[in-house]
Amino acid sequence: MILLKNILVATDFSEPSDAALAYGRELARTFDATLKVLHVADNIAARAYGADGIVFVEPDLQDELEAMARKNLEALVAGDEGIDVRSEPVVISASSPATAIVHYAREQNVDLIVMGTHGRGAVAHLLMGSVAERVVRTAPCPVLTVRHPEHEFVLPDALVAVAKA
């Protein structure tokens, strides 16, 4: 028997992340689990050091970045109202999204991580790496990666009703 009580959806607000959120919502509804929707905001100060070791960052820029991410997350989670899903929006700052996702999953005893993957080509993957791949390799729990657009298993409720008829 599979028991899922805490499901984590990591989002970067892209189409693959939206598809992952649809899967996470459906799994949370099916298993009566809590859905944690996480966005890792880039830690600007960690990347802003110049050649002389001087930080070139507007003091309020990090706060504004996190506030905007929080606003976007709350809009995403607002769609969960009325569909029997307990959702928690979470914004954290880090210079490595993969490490932050894995650390959060470990701290919160997450049972499943759901995240989108962009399906980049080999050269782009070599140059930019893959957050999803790093999470899969280091996560303390199973990871479901969702590629968009691909074969969809999550259907709107109206289509499910028609399919059953």
C-alpha cells in the first residue's frame, strides 16, 4: 500500500511546472495528502560579487523578488480552494534550487516530490544542467518528473465523467 501524506510540487512558474502542479493536486486529492508548493527564489546576493568582492545588489531587490514569487504562488494555490486539497505555498531563497528542494523535502518529511522537466537537448543540458536530474539523484523520497506536453493522465473532472459514462 502506498501512503502519501506530504506531496511537494517544486515550481519555477513554467508550463512543465504547471503540468506538475496538476499531477500533484490530483495525487493530493486522491491520497488526502497535504500539497506543499515550493518556489526557490534565486539568492541574488550569492551571485552578485564582482571582481573586487563587492556586492552590486539593490538592498530591497531580494525582498521584492521573494514577494513577487509569494504572490505568484498564492495565485497558483488559490486554484486549490474547493477541490479538497490542503495546500501550503512556500518560498525560500537559495543559490542552488536542487539542493534547496532536497533539503526542504528532507526537513518536511515529504513522501513524494513532483516537478516539471523542460526536456532540453543534450547541449543545453550540458551547459545548464538539470535541476530535476539533481533532485532525482539526491532526494530522500521518490520523484515524479512531468514533461509538458506529453501524454496526459490528469483529465478535467468533466472529461472523467464523460469517460465513465
